[in-house]
Amino acid sequence: MTQDLYKQKKSLELSWEQEYNDSGKYTLNMVEIDAKIRGIITQIKLEEARVEDLRNKIIDSRPEVSVAT
């Protein structure tokens, strides 16, 4: 899922760059693309936090073994 979000972000960044190259200035369409990029960045952060939380739960659920000497 995260990889797909990164691909979407890269695609939007390329669209933004193309728009800038075509017009030579910051346009209303670029504002909309910026908003979409920010939304995807938020989704990426949430997904990465979710994965890290799952990873931490797995690590915390491991049985601990102590060897008494």
C-alpha cells in the first residue's frame, strides 16, 4: 500500500513540474496538485505509523525467556 502511495505522489509531483514548465508560473491547477500531494503525504505517514505499530506489537508479544543460574 505504501509503495502505491509513493507512486501516486511521484506522479503528482511530475504533473506539478510539467504544469510549471508549460505555464512558467504558479497556477490554480498547481495549487490543487499541491493539496493532493499533501493529502497523500498524510496517508503515507498514517500507513507507516500503522505498520510500525504492528511491528512493535509483534516485538512486544514475543515470549521472554530468562535463564536462571
